[in-house]
Amino acid sequence: MRICVIGTGYVGLVAGTCFAESGNNVICVDVDEAKIEGLRNGVIPIYEPGLKELVHRNSAEGRLSFTTDLAAAVKESLISFIAVGTPPGEDGSADLKHVLGVAREIGRHMEGFKIIVDKSTVPVGTADKVRQAVQGELDRRGVSLEFDVVSNPEFLKEGAAIDDFMKPDRVVIGADNVRTAEIMKELYSPFMRKTNRLIVMDIRSAEMTKYAANAMLATRISFMNQIANLCELMNADVSAVREGIGSDSRIGYDFLFPGVGYGGSCFPKDVKALIKTAEECGYDFLLLKSVEQVNERQKRLLPEKILGYFGNNGASRPLAGKTIAVWGLSFKPRTDDMREAPSIVIIERLLELGATVRAHDPEAVREARKFFGDRITYSSSNQYDILAEADALAIITEWNEYRNPDFERIRALLRQPVIFDGRNLYKPARMQEIGFEYFSLGRTP
Ligand code: UGA
């Protein structure tokens, strides 16, 4: 099939590349000329394992191309995916200006039957707005052309994007036209090997499914963070509790790891947007408001533990003179993404308390500089270098290289063997055995 994907962000670039990999002819479109020029020369704007190889191969084989010419791309394609950003507006609601702008462009340039697919995460009712925007342009041009709008939310995770896209747990298609739903099924059939879960439903339910999924996952995380905090007060072990509850097939083991709070470009934004959507319907989504509040609090936990350890002497900058080494800056491993990363809140607070901060991250240093500038020092090469003469190590992101480190080396480098672990990477009993003061979440030695 000939398709175009408008917006070459995370979702658009991965979707376009994977559709090309399954044999389609794909044109990826973006307004950012530098980005498109880069992609044409094989430069991938994001760090995502496996993506580069796929882009190179499919470009070389002529199935994947990049352009800023939206009009030409739309004219040549049966299906146009809209995968542009929906940043949160001032009030938390999703800002649809890019999505509707693209819809108008499509209406301005289409010449025959088109399937227009909302791939971006958009609030319930957006497909109707897209339809109106396209129809408005057709009316203005005085032409009568057929088109269908489809909602096809994306569930891929950063860091595992290619795998998630190629072997999805499910694909959701919201369509009100049987013929169009069949075409979408055909497009996705190469990816239906792991499960055969292609779920066709009405458009509004498809739009809601995306928000409900992310809100549910965020709820699990906030819930587990509170259970961990309570375990800590009661001398219980949250890892054991996770095993205990996860074995119930209705609950499951996944996504029950306490941490420094959820971040990234999706959960915080989508939780806010769903609260806002509910508000617009006159409904108070109390539960989600708490999920958000708990998350804000959780991001502040690690610096408070550090402050508690070194003693709050009442000075305005009680951690002045202390150096904290930080492992991990990105919002999660295997990505360089710093959007809404808990490290931002944690490090800002440590700086406010007067601490000197040195941070290591294998991929996110360039992005992190945009947030902290020269106020902290960075390393992306050797995770041990930043430990020399530091007063404590704080672990924020669970990169694999932090999971089984050389503890002897850590001890030799730190002023005193103290670790604040925001991801529960090590066993408290073992840490005690090897002489570390070890603070984690919801577990006592
Ligand atoms: C999330 C969803 O998992 C995807 O299904 C969805 O498609 C995507 O948002 C989106 O809407 O585009 P992503 O933001 O890439 O994907 O990251 P996740 O792996 O879901 O992690 C989100 C946050 O939750 C991270 O900050 C992570 O550290 C935190 N987390 C996750 C925990 O604190 N505990 C856990 O047990 C799991």
C-alpha cells in the first residue's frame, strides 16, 4: 500500500519505518527541514534501539522516503497517518492545533478517496473535528471527495518501540466504515503474528481506549509507590508484596515496581488531559487527580531521604558542601528522553538544598544539558568517574549497567559508602553485608 505518515516524532517515525519494513511504500513528512534532511542522510533524531538499521535498510531499498512536501505525499497515498504532537495546553487539555492544521492541509490537497488516520493521542471527539476540518477545506475548494477518518492509537513504549510495533499486544482500530476497517486490517496483518488481537470498535471508544490504558498504568504506579511508602513505615518488604499480589492473574506482575515517580512524554500529559476531558463533561475524575498528586510527591521523596540522612540543620542550604553523585537522568532506561523526567525535580531540589551534583547517564547527557546547563557536571562514559569524593550515590534511572556494579570500586571512591536507590536495584541484606548504608523504597534491611 502507499501510505504517508505526517509527523516524524517517536510514533510517526517508528510507525512509518515499520510499515515500510512490512513491504509498504511509505513517505514520512515533517515541517522540520533539518530533521528531514538528516533522515535522508540516515541521521536518526532520537535514540531508539534498532531503529537506525531499519531506517537505513528501508530507505536503501526504496520503500521509505522523507519529505517536507505534505501535498505531494497526500496525493500519492491512500492512507495518511496524522502523528504530530499534541502538547498539553495551559490548562492541561491536549492542544490540537497541529493535528487540525494537518487535517486542513490534507483537505486542501487530496484528489481522490483517502483514509485519514489519527495516530496521535487525541481526546475523545477529535476524529469529528478532523472530519470537519477536512470537509471544510473540500467545501472551500468546491469539490466533493470521499474520505474516512479512523482512530488508531499507538501503544508502543520508548526503548522497545520497534518490538512493540512489530509484535503488538493488540491493535485498536476505531472506524465507522466496514471497507475502511478491512483496509486497516490488511495493513496490520503482517504484525498479527504474536497475537491476533486486532480490535475494531467505534471511533470514540478507540480514542478513549488510549487514555484509559495510560491512566490505568499510571494508577498502578502511583498505587504501588504508596504501598511501598507504607511498607517502609511498617517494616514490610514491597518486593515480597509485589510477588504476593502479582501472582493473582487478575493483577499480574508487570508495572508494579515502585520508583521515583512516572515521567516521560505520555503518562503525565495523558493523565492531565483525561482529568481535563472529564471536567469538560462536568465529571470529577477524583481518582486520577490523586494519581497525579501522589506522583508529584513521589518525585520529591529521594531528595527528602538524602536531606534526612545528612540532617536538616535548618540552614537555608543544608546540603551545602555535600556532593551527590547521580546515576541515570532519562525518564527510563534505553532512551535519551528527558521529558518530564523525575531526575529534573530531584536534581533541582538537591541544587536548591545547596548540594553539588555530578551525574552519569549513558545516553541522555545531551538532552539533560538543556535542563541543567552548567549547574551540574556530567559523564556519559564511565559511571564510576563521578563517584570520586562524593558524599553519596543516588540512583534515579535503572540502566542495565547500574544493576550489578563493582561495589568495591564504589566504596573506594565515595567518601562514605551510602547509596540512595530510587529503583530498588540491589538486595538490602546484601548491601548491609558488604557494609553499605543503603536506602531503597519500601524495603528495610
Ligand atoms: C507509555 C505506555 O507504556 C505505552 O503503552 C504508551 O504507548 C506510551 O506511554 C504512549 O502513550 O505513547 P512510555 O512513556 O514509553 O510508554 O514509558 P513506560 O515504559 O510505560 O514508563 C513510563 C513511566 O513509568 C517511566 O517513568 C517508568 O519509570 C515508570 N514506571 C514504569 C514505574 O515507575 N514503575 C513501573 O513498574 C513501570
